[in-house]
Amino acid sequence: MSRKSADRGCPWVPLPPFARKDIAPVTLWAAAVAAATIVPFFTGAYLLSTIRDALVMGLLALSYDFLWGRAGVLTLGHTTFLGLGAYGFAVATVQFGQAPVVGLITGVVVAAALAAVVGYFLLFAGVRLHFFAIISMAVLIVAQQLATSWQSVTGGDTGVLGIPGLCVKVAGHIVDLSGPMASWYAVAGALLAATGLMWLVCRSRYGRVLAAIATNEWRAKACGYHTSFHLLLVFVMSAVVAAIAGCLMAACSGVVAPDVFSPLLATEVILWVAIGGRGTTGGPVIAAVVLTLLKQTVSTYTADGWPLVLGGLFLGCVLFMPNGLRVRSPLAGMLRRFRLTPGWFAFHRGAGAQEER
């Protein structure tokens, strides 16, 4: 087997060497780790819980950015997997009395199974673009109706109450993660780990494969890549991360209601990724946290004001920021403004040499 065919069969193994462009994301990730470590010591319990819930939404935005921003698959029902993770955790722990770890596994497995089944029948059948988005919205509506009508399991409109917090049994000792500070570290640790893992995956050759599929799937298929399989794999991986966010949300809030399947929340997820910048990994997470805190602030003044603000933000993003808020280096912007590129220097160096002659 040639090296080219081997790379084509397993494109995610090789990692490029560490380059200068990797310094900025690694530094920002390290700064985020330091901030997540010291924030609980300077924040009250209520504010800490509020920011913690916003970080859960950041994890959801990260999962959708991996699907839409990296693979180019637009869905309108990505919160289906958030709700399945939340309800899987709640039903397993409350209705069946299982441990929180079992509930976490249950929520993740249910979401991954649904993503695998739906993705297989749609992606391998060639369903793409707006057709895939509409069908995903239909799946979200069906899930919402099941959560409302299946009262013996899901609790109906009331939902599932009294959900236990996270706790892990390590070496015969039970580690309680249900307190404000402990749950903060659990959520922040999950978000930071997922962000670092997503960055490594997208930095590898597999990230280039996803970029090729998102740019031109037919060309990637002509190069020998099984595009439907790769899209299915990304779809399942994003569903797993969204389900983990749902499990954390259920464990931290203690209640799950059918509102988790709301189409409005699915629209907010798209807006988070659009404003933060598709394919930037950290941008959608920051946008999700900021907009979630803004939503809670607006809701304290008016109950019906947030949909209006959301609609205005969506229109503004489409009209004025189609690529999102991409933060660029001031030096790069200066060089771009004056066109001080390597070619510019080479040209003028050659022109000066001709003048001397």
C-alpha cells in the first residue's frame, strides 16, 4: 500500500509539527485554564452558577461548530441531542435509580445511536444542504412531542424533577460534584477538554479532510475520500458532545423540561456559531457564553424581549457580519492595509537592485 493511499485511509493519525501560528491558540487555552481555576475564588455562588450554565451552552456551541463550521453540515435541530442527553440522564437517575455515571453514559449512548441512525439513512442517501436541515428540524419537533406526551417516562409538560447532581466513585470514595464550586470545575473541565480535543482534531490531517469536504464534497470524493462516512462520523461526534452538555445541564439544574427541544434554542445555537465565527473553535464558545448571559439579563427586565433581540442579532449578523467576529492581530491588519506581504518585499527588493544597475 502506498503512503498516499494509507494517508487517505487513515487521515487523522499524522499531526503536523508545532508552528508559530499555534502559539496563539495554545496561549489562549492556557489562559482559559488559569481563569477557570481562579474564578470561583472571586465570585459568589449565584453568579458562579449562572456563568456555569452559560459554559454548558458554550459546550453545545462547540459541538455545533464542529458540525457546521468544520464539515459544512447545517442543521436546524441540533438541540435534539442536547435534549436526549438531558432526558437520558434524568430518566436513568430518577426513574430507574441509576448512578449519575450510568445516567451520563445512557444520555450519550442514546444521542449517539439516534445520530448514527438518522445520519446513516440521510447522509449515505445523499441528503445535503437545506433538505438535511429541514429533516433535522422535523426530528427535533418529533422529539419535543414525545417529551410532552410520554408522561409516564418524561413527566409530560412538567418534565423530570429532582435530578441528582454529579458524583463519581473513585477508589471506594464518592467524589461529590454537585456543589457550586465542584460543578463549576466539572463543567469548565469538560469544556476545556472538549475545546482542546476539537482543536487537535481540526489541526490534524483529518481537519484538512473536513475542510475539503466542506469546500467541495464532489472534489473530495473524486480524490478517493468516503465523504458520507466522514460526515456521519462528524455528525455522531458532535451529537456526543451535545449530549454531554445536556447531561451536565440536567445535573446542574436538577430539572429537565420539554423546552430543551425548543426551536428557539436551536436558532440561538446557529446564531452563536455565526457570530463567533464558523470554524474558529473558541469563537462560538465565547459567543455562546456572552449571549447566554445577555439573555438572562434581558429576561430579568422583560419576558418577551429576548426573541426580538435575537431576531435583531440574527439580521445584523447576516447583513454586516457574514463571517462572524473574527479577531485578528493588529500587526496583520496593518500589513494587510499597506500590502506589506512577502511578495511586496521581494518585488521592491528586485526593483531596487535594478535601479542600482
